[in-house]
Amino acid sequence: MDIQMLTRFFMWCTIFNVGLLFLSFIFLAFVGDFVYRIHSKWFPMKRETFNMACYLFIGIYKIIVLVFNIIPWIALLIIG
């Protein structure tokens, strides 16, 4: 496994994960009420708690994507 293959691997991981992050943001922004109604049937919670959980999920996922995908990809681009 060479640097070029690792660079492509992290590039595609970044593309997929940023796409998933964007999709989850769009989904929660535009159909958040629908998502809340479905989840509140399974897990009874207040709307504020649901919003905070979603915001926390997106924030932690963003940090994970940054640390484990984007930064290694940039580092491999620099040394490649």
C-alpha cells in the first residue's frame, strides 16, 4: 500500500462522510418535525432534548470526520 492509494482512500472516506454529514443536516433541517414524531413514539422526549441530541450528534460526527478523515488526507497530500 503506497501513499497514493492511502491518499485516494482518505479522499473517498472524506467525500462519503462529508456527504453523509450534509445529508443528515439537510434531513434534520427540512423534515425535523417528521423525524421527531417518529422518534418520540419510540423514545418519549421533549422537543428541546431531541434538538440537543441531534445538534450533539452532528457536532461530534463533524469532529470525528475532521480528525479521522480530513486531517489525514491533507497530511498525505502534503507529504505526497
